[in-house]
Amino acid sequence: MKFNLKFLFITLFICTISVAQNKGTISGVLTDKETNNEVLPFANVLVKGTKTSANTDIDGKYSLSVNPGNYIIIFSFVGYESVEKPVTVKANETITVNQVLSSGSFTLKDVVVKASAVNRQKESALLLDQKNAVDIKQSIGAQELSKKGVSDVANAVIKTTGITKQEGTNNIFVRGLGDRYNSTTMNGLPIPSNDPEKKNINLDIFSTDIIEYVSIDKVYNGKFFGDFAGGNVDIVSKDYKGNGFFKIDFESKVNTNALGENNFTLQKGPNAFGFSKAAIPNNPLTEYNYSSLQFDKKTPIAGSFGISGGDSYNVGEQGKISIFGTASFTNDYASRTEGIAKGSVNAAGVAGKDLDYNYLSYSTNTTGMFNVGYKINSKNKINFNSLYINTSTQRKEESRGYIVDLANEGNGYIRRNEYEKSALWVNQLLGEHKLSERSTFNWGGSFNTVKQDIPDRTYNTMNLVDGGYVINSQSAPNNHRYFQTLKENELAANLSVNYKFSKNEDGDYKGKFTVGYNGRFKNRDFEATQFNFKTTTFPVSHTGDIVDPNNLDLFYNQQNLNNNFFTISTFRGGPEVPNALDPQTYSGDLTINGGYLNTEYKFNKLTAVLGLRAEVITQNVDWSTQLDPAGGSDKLEKTAFLPSLVLKYELNEKQNLRFGFSKTYTLPQFKERSPFIYEEFLQAKIGNPFLYASDDYNFDLKWEMFPNSDEVLSVTGFGKYILNPINEVVINSSTNDISYVNSGDYGYVAGAELEYKKTLFTFDSENTKKLTGGINVSYLYSKQELDNEKVQKETDGSRPTTFTNTTGKFTGASPLLLNADLSFYNEWNDKKSNLTTTIAYNYFSDRVNAIGTLQKGDLVDKAAGSLDFIAKSKLSKNYSLGLVVKNILDPTIKRVQENQSGDVDILSYKKGLNLSLQFSYEF
């Protein structure tokens, strides 16, 4: 019996080996007729009547192993006509069957689902685009953002290699270079900033609901405007194609710090939806018509609601109209606890302000977007996008403690309430036209407007005397109300023509010329008025001067103004001055006209793109401010010639070697060149009319490998050399004000980046359970010259500096950045239900916030890490749930001044955890 079983086992084993050896192979490549025969990844290949099947990989390739015989192979892709082909397979033979798929007349409610369109949200499709592109770029799509629990564009870009966000601000740093060195576009067209201090719009106002993917270009190409050194962030809005759908989203969320506040109060006035408006009251110097200084108690439980929908309709034989729309409202509560704040710290570590720090805020975001695409025929397409975003933030900042000359006994109290509202409206019209087999014409135009208001910021300084608070009015601005308005309009245009040349034997073109034009025309008007409330006596310790900090209306009112207990004035003077109500203003206009020629040619495995761009730039600024009441103006003109070179060498089918070199420039911003004092809480910034543009030289060298459709390994080395870099520095002043200067003759940045995405484990043959991971690491070294004589000479001594060191790092440059994530994906119920759980970690090392002067050390933001947990589940075809926990580690956010005698804590606080529960229904 044992012998027979052994004999049977050997026989079966030999037969199995024999059958395996006699099998044949069917392989080939699927291409997409709708995209000029580009490869078609993720398509289906099935042996009819069997369960033998395969999906094409990132290069459109497939392979099937079958026994000898006659078969029918079915090639299919959603929205395309299926194709059946008979195949005869012989033993040990490999049959090559290539196939082109077309949408043809197939409609399925005309779900014409192109791989290049629908899959742009997917990680695998974006990696395919990255692999095939000649440009050096990196993208993150809606699929990956959802997996990582990302809800806005700002937190999307910091998930990519070499990018970080400055804590407490909206500044994005690309390879250690901050706001001034970067640019932001939407569908390739520029969008204005909603912050008077910034060049770029706050990316956290863009909900991921409106985007297809975000593309980050760190290597310059002539199609971009030349004001580029760090990178360009392009927000690509949804371009819907597919079946009609309607979706509803709900979310409930809390911040643990805010929830733990016993008395979460904010100033009365603004409504909960963020559309409140306020203006300077009538007769503001002689009548007290100002809004209340009292407070409302809030229940800090936030949430969001959103709806979205889309559909496609056939128009004639070839035309199609696709419509997509979305609208959402979200709000958030935040609190910073365990806070301290110090100011005017000298080289010996003695602080002019030594205070605790408390922060409460409530913010809203209302977003609406409408997109319509009209495919006229296979050669012509037009898209229209309209996006409206209204954001608001209400803040209360409070500090108690020591203030030199104001509260020498540690009995000072400062409180600032601020309500900020921004409205952005973006309108874009885009066109794509295939003129012939060789040439295409692309164009785009936009009109954008932004309005940012601080309708009533209040600032009060008090002292605790004999158990009660009295108003401190040693200086008139110690108690004030501030009104600010920014309006900006911008027109932009892109035009380009591509012409292919040098056709080879396979019918492909080796070369391409691209000729293009970009224009940008924007103007900004800025107004600000501050009303100073000065009491008529200094604080004394009798009860008649004691006020209730939570009800200052009892002191600031019409009766006390009539009794001359306090007076109201602006920086120009009081009611007796004829022009006292004239606001501080600056206005600016920017005109950029640029043309470029890019020549692309493929030498077998090497592809080169040589570009030359020319730009004519004019920037005018006019002002009338507290520092220059009579007013003035300044004009910056620049003509730039910007060469660029990009090389791509295909080492093999899965590996590329890339090189990039370019020259660019960096413009100062309107406000940086206006002598205007912009006050933050415990800090003031002053513009510099003598500021001028920097010139930048950039290079990149990158190796990348794509083992599979959703995997990548890349290593990049980069460097940037900047002439006359612009920096924020503390100028010599009694209050340690910050200004903007060309701080030296040169500066440079060098570094390396590593990115790795991999499927770590697959638990079954159908890929229904898998573990994936990703990590990206960036190391950066920066150095710049700091030259007091240069600053003194170029500013006529108006912005004096005494740098502590002769060289320093770039502000915002973290030597080490790290992002890592680990995800488990599980499908069930015939792939109708799924669950994705992700742990994501982000880390940045110490980075310079401001450069030290007068023997004081640099202000440095200390290293911090953030850990998030995200769980997203599709319970059925219609229902989805999500749980997100962010900032699990809740590190202390800390800023120090690195004096020679030791570090001095300048600012620190904790943000708390953010928890949210999400629900969506789609039908």
C-alpha cells in the first residue's frame, strides 16, 4: 500500500511537471486608441469560458499561461468596446497578441472612461504618468489623499518628499525655500493670494473634494512663470466623466484641547457661518458706535456637510457634455494649551516680555465648485471651471505676565480678538485642439478675484492692581481697534502650440517643438485704519478705574467718551485733524509677459528638452502709511532670460535617470516693498522699498525605479544657488521689529531625497487583502552670506542690521524631513465592500524661523513629529464610514532663541488631538 501511494505520488508529480512544461504563453500590450495609442494600464484580459485572467500592468503589458489548444481571448476596459480574438497556442510556445481598444459607439450612459482621465486620481496611474513624463515631477491623487486622511491641499503637499509646513502659519517650504520662492496654480493658471503678507494663497482653504490630484514640480520648465525656485504646486480640479451620481457627506469632529476648555468664549458679533461683515462705524473719532467687546460661550463640537454630483450627456454623434458640481461647509474649533510667550529677548537671555499664552479659535470654510466639459469631437474640447471659497477665522489670544515698562511686577494682561474673512472666486476657461496629426493648440484664460477683510480686530492692554484690572494706556496703541481690507483682481492667459517632427519607421515622432505665451496682470488695493483708545490717566489702584476684562463695554462707551475718560485717534491724529480718517494704504500692480520655446527630442533611450524663456516684469507700488504719511511710490522692472535643460535616460523598462538645470528669479511681494507696519500678536513687521529681485540657479539629478504598478523607489540630489537672497530679519530697533532685506550676495541649498512605495504583503491571489507602505526622506543643507554693510548701503541705512553671524541657514529650512505610512487594505462581499486602515507619520527637524542680530541667536522652531490614524470603510455600494485621529503624539510645539549662553524658550504650546467621524451616502 505504501509503495502504491508512493508510486502514485511520483506519477502525479511527473505529470504535473510535464503539463507545466508543455504550457504555452499568451502575452502582449494593450493600447488606447482614444489617446493616440498610449499604453492602457489596468485593463482586463480573460480566456473565454475559463477563470484564467490577468490585468495589464503600468506599461499596458499582460501575460497568460495556458495549456496547448484553441482559445478566444476577451480584452475589455470599463467604457470601451470589448474585443474577442481567437488564438491557437502550442506547447512551450509564446504567442504575442497586441490589441488596441476604443470607446467606439459604446456608451453605457456614455461612461467614456479613459485611463488617462479616470485613473488620474489613483496612485498607480499617477506613478505611470511620473514614469513616462519627461519633466521631473511628483503627484498625489485623491485616492492616496483619502487613504491618508488628508482633507485639504496644504496637508496634501506636505505628504510628498522634501515639503513641510511652518507650524502656526500657512507657509509651505519646498526643499527649505519658503513662500517667496514657490508658486501656486490651478489647472496651470496662477491664482492670487488671500493674505497681504504672502505671495501664495493659503493651500488649506482648498478641500480635497474639488481636486483630481495635486502636482508638485520642483524642477523648472519654460512653461512656468520664472518666479520659481522651490517649486510649483498645481491644483488639478475634478474633470468628471462617468455615470450620473449624487453623494452626501457628513462629518463630526472635535479637538481635545478645545473640548477640555471650561470656558470656550469668543468675541460677540461674527456669525457661525463665516459671512459676517463689519465696517468702520460712522463718526468713529467723535461717536462710540463700535461693536461689543463682550464674549459668547461656544460648544466646541465641529462638523461638516457636503454634496456633490455629476453626469455626462451625448451631444450629436461625437460630442459629449460632462458636468460636475460640489458644495460643502466645514467648521473647526482649536485651542493651544500649556503655552508660554517671550518677546524682545536680548543676547543675555533677558526677555522684554515673559508671558503665558492662551489661544482659542473658530474657523469656517464654505466651498462651491462647478465644472462643465464639452467634448466637441475627438479633436476639440473646452472646459469651464468656477470655484468660490469663503473662509473665516475668529481668534482670541491672551497673555499674562511681565512686560518691561508696562508691567514690571508681572501683572500685565494683553488680549487680542481678531475676525478674518476671505472670499476667493476663480473662473477659468480652457481649450484643447488637435490641429493635425503633428500639431495641437492649447489655451487657457482666467479671471480671479480675492477679498480679505479684518473687519474689527481689538487689542487691549491691562494691569492687575489690588485684585482688579485697570486699563494701561501709557502708549495710545496699547488699546485699539483695527480695520483692514485687501482686494485683488487678476487676469491670466496661457497659449501654446505643439508641433511634432522627425517621424520614425514605427510611426512615432522623435521630436516636438512647443511655443508658448503666458501673461499675468494683477492689481491689489490695501487699506488699514487703526483707532487708538487712550485713557486720560495712568493706571492707579483705586476702584474707580477697575474694569471687567470680559465686559469692557462698561468702560468703552459713548458716556465715557463724552466725559473725556478716553480719546480716539488714528496715527494721523484726533478729531481736530482734517485728514485723520484717511487710512494707511498701499496699492500695487504687476504685469508679466513671457514667451518660451521648448525643443524636445528623443535619441533612442535619451530624451532631452531644451528651453528658453524670456519675461518682461513690471511691479509698481504706491503707498501712504504711518511711516510715510506723505506717500511715495517705487517701480521694479526686470527683463529675464531663463534657459532650462531637462534630460531623461531610460536605463530599462522600469528605471529612469533624470537631470535638470535652469535659471529663475525671485520677486519681492507688494507688501514687502511698502513701508507699512503689520502687527502680529507680540510682533511687528515693516516693509522695505529698497528690496529687489534675486536670481536663482537650480539643478537636479534623479534615479527612479518602478518595480510594479503601485511601487516606486527614487533617489534625488539637488542644489540651488541664489544671488542676493531675500530674508526676514530682526532689524536694529527698540521693539525688535522684523523687516525684509537682501541679506547677502549669495546663498545656496544642497540636499538629497529618497522615496519608496511598496506593496509589502499580499494575503491572497485576488489582491483583496494587502499591506502597503511608503516612506520619503529629505536631507538638506543650506548656507547664506549675511552682510551688514550690504544691507546698510542698499537701504540707505533705513533698515539697519547687526547680524550675529556672518553666515547662516535659510529660514524655514529643516535639515531632515520624513513622511511614512503603513496601510492595510481588505475587500469582501465580491469587492463591493472594503476597509482601509492607515498609520501616517510626519517629522521635521529644527529649522530657523528668523535670523539673529545684535549678538542674539537665531529664532529656531524645534523638531516635532505628528502621528495620525485613518480608517475608511465602504460598507456597501452606497454607504461609507470613516474614523480619523490626528496628532496622536500631541508634541509640544516650541520656538527657542539659540543664544551663546544657551537656548531661551520664546514660544511653546500643545495643539491637542483632532478626532472625526465621517459618513457618506452615494446614489
